[in-house]
Amino acid sequence: MMQILVLERLATKVIAAITVLTGAAQVIAPGSLLALIADTPPDRLAAQLFATVGMFMVLFGGILLNAQRRTEALSVVLLWGAFQKLLASAFVAWGVTHGVFIPAALLVAMFDGASGLLYLDLRRRGG
């Protein structure tokens, strides 16, 4: 049981770091990255909104990394981080079903969905 908790904590740290890095990449090169998953070439507005999403990814990933060192806040951060990941998953899947994103974007949705479930399970175990 303790080994699972250690693995979940490690996986959560890795996911948080990936979230920070990919979010920062979206801020730096939003149009180029959006073009990889968009069904049509992104315009300036879409690129700006994608960069804004990236900024929130940096914040959510960063707060989760920070909360793992200050565990009194971890339960709350895991809950809201899970909401962010699960809703991001749902919105990307919605975008695929509505032709906004290409089907390969479902890989992003699955990663975020699995991450959200991991966060909830780690929270249930006491972080």
C-alpha cells in the first residue's frame, strides 16, 4: 500500500512538471503547437487563447509541485488540479467531436483524464 502512495506521488510530480513545460511551450509558440492538433490553421485569436490556456497550465502544474513540499495544502490542490485535468480532457474530446481538433488530440484528452483520476486517487490516499 505504501509503495502505491510513493509511486502516485512520483507520477504526480512528473505530470505536474510536464504540465508546466507544455504550458510554457504553449505560451512561447502557441500558433505552431496549436497547428499540430487543430483541424484548421489557427488564426491570431485562437493562438492567443491557446497561449492563455498554456499560462493556466503553468500555474496549475506549478502549484501542484509547490504543494507537494507544503503538504497541508496538497489535498485542496489535488482536488482543483483533478477538476482542471478532467475538464480539460472533456473539452479536448468535445473539440475532437466537433471537428475543432484532429483525432490525435484524443491522446492529450486521455493523458489529462488519467492524470485527473490519479490526482483524485492520491487525494483519497491522503496525498
